[in-house]
Amino acid sequence: MNSIKTNKNTPLMNAMTSALLISASALPLAALEPGDAVSLNALTKSEFVKGEAPKEWKANEVYIFECWATWCGPCVAAIPHVDALYDKYQEKGLHVIGMNVFEEGKDQVAKFVTKKGDGMSYPVAYTGIGGAFEAEWLKPAGVESIPQAFVVKNGKLLFMIHPASLTDPMIDALLAGGDAEGEHGALHPGGS
């Protein structure tokens, strides 16, 4: 049997080493999937243009992190629906946090939120491009486009969904004790 002898500086070894490094750098450090614990750390690193970051996960309360941008037509179109859910359920334990992502320009985001007024009554964070929220939530979850919402309960990601697909029966079931997709026959997010 013939063997190929190479040393560290051959073109073949250099090409193989480069290919391995490129492949390894393309892999996410950790995937974010339903059932995984999520940290509020990235939120505390965001700049809130309205309201503030939650300080802790409140037991059995539901958190929706609505990912949007001012330049995203479908995101802007979903805001009234998300705001109506927030207005209806906030006293029952629903928290909505608007996470402005994939956008540069905190001033334009703040101006947009101010103009929306009561039509965007929940807290809103500006994360900027490449911020902690993108690194710790979006990339590990494989989110490359918006709108997108993360639904969290008891510090765990339940599922991700297009914000316009959130329904009253879904929120009712989550607040009543549901914590998994399909539970109570009401959670059929369908994904985005």
C-alpha cells in the first residue's frame, strides 16, 4: 500500500487546514432551540428607547421578544397586532419587548417609536447591528430575517413565530399554564 508523505508546509496540508478552519468558523457556537434556557444578559446590553429590560424572569409569565426594524414593512405591519395583544394581556402576565435588530441608527428608531406613541406601548430596545442580542439569540436560533418573535416562559424558549401569527387562544393557553407547542390544542404557531 502506498502512503502519501506530507509535511506541515505542503500545499495539500495548507488547503486541508484552511478548509477545516473555515468549516469550524461557520458552525454556531451553540444552537438555540425550544426548551433551551435563555439569558436576559443580551437585553441588559441593549439600549432601551422606551421602557426597560426585565430584571428577571417572573415565574409562569410569558415573554414575547418581537424582532423588528423600521425598514421592514412586514415588521411595521405586525406592530398593531402585537400591541393589541400586549394591551389585552399585560395585566395577566404577558410581557412584550420590541427588539429593534439588523439596523443602525438609534435616533431613527427612537423617533419611530415616539411617533407610534400608544400604538407601540410596550418596551422597545435598540440592539444595533452585531449587538449582543444578535450574537446570543438571533444567530444561535438561525434567525436571518424578520419579523420574528421569541416566546419565552420560565426562562426557557418555547418557540419562535411570526408575530402576526400570535393569537388570543395561544396567549390564553400559555398564561393558563401551557408551555409547549401544541399544548391545550391552541398552540400551533406554524413557524416562519
